[in-house]
Amino acid sequence: MFSDFFCYIPSRNPKEVQYLIDWYFNMELTMQYNSSVGGWTGFTPAGLITAAKFNADKYDVVQRILERELVCQRSVEMVYNGTEEAKVEPNVSLQTVEDNDSTLECSALDFYPKHIRLTWFSNGQEVTEGVTFSDVLPNGDWTYQAHTYLTLTPGKQDHISCMVQHTSLKEPKIYNWEPSMNQTDRDYIIGGVCALLLGAVFLCVGLIHYKQKWNTFAV
């Protein structure tokens, strides 16, 4: 038999703090205390009996109220101050979307705290048309990720960049997009190389055939 104790702290408001106790027997959850419910809830026959006894025990009721205050409510500021002081700089990547050379993606990964701003620029001017943003998504480990997309086909004269603003950065960082060869260009080059190699093969075969024929006449 063992118990797990939890403090759920959704905000800085101590009144919103939940205190929970999961009670296990033979690795099975038999009952749970939830401060929002105001008592114990049984999940098995034995748990129902024990929960009823605990709920009828005024000393147990007072004990859980005091535990919530001392363990959970008094920890609110410490938890929030500790996490807010931590700052993690985002890892940023700028690339074309797979199978779509006309859409650029600027991704900020593994940063903390949550608030971040991503801005597109073309030739030094902020771009607002053709821009979409994802929600800031939690990674499940206190860090977050965010993505923004720009629908644009940059020409040779266009200089595309993504500016990232975050509290972990002393100043905004600008990441420049370096256009690489798109799939169409690669296909043309590969096709040209294949044609050149094929032509070279036919040329070699022709020369060998011509040489053999010349040797026959010479004999």
C-alpha cells in the first residue's frame, strides 16, 4: 500500500490550487482525495469503505485542509518565481517546407518562457501578407515551440529573413534564408548529366565499332 501526493498549481491564485492524494493497494488505485471535491472518493469496494470512514473523520478533514495550505498554497510564489527566472534560448531553423519550395518555415524550438515573436522580412521590409503562425505549443518539459510560414517564391534579388524576439535574447536575432537549389533545378541538372553520360557511352561504342571496321578494311 502506498500513496502519491500532488499539488496542481494552475495560476498564482492560491484559491485555485488543488491538492490530490492517490491511494494504491496492490498497485491498484483504490481511492483519491481531491481538495476541489472536498473529500475522498473510492474506486474499489475496499476503497469505498475506507473513503467513507476518512470523510467521516473530522480530524482527517482538518489534516487535509492544513496539508493543502502548508504544502501547496504556500509554494505557489516559489514555483512561479523559480520558473520565471529560468530562460532558455530558442533553437531556430529556417528552411523550405518539404515538397513545397514556395513556402518557407521559420521554427523556434525548446524555448522558455512561452511568449515569443517571429517576424518575416523581405529585402529589409516586414512582410505581413502570405504569413501564417502556429500556436505556441508546449513540449511537455516546460519548454515550448512555435512556427511561422511565409508563402513566397523568392527571386534572385529577394533577401528573406526571420527575426526572433524572446526574453532570453539580449536583442532580436535575425536568421537569413539561404536559398538552395529547388527540386525542379535538381531534376534538370540530373537529367542533363544522364543525357551527357548516355551520349558519351554511345560515342565510345561508335568509336570502337569504327576502329574495328577500319582494322578489317586494313587487313
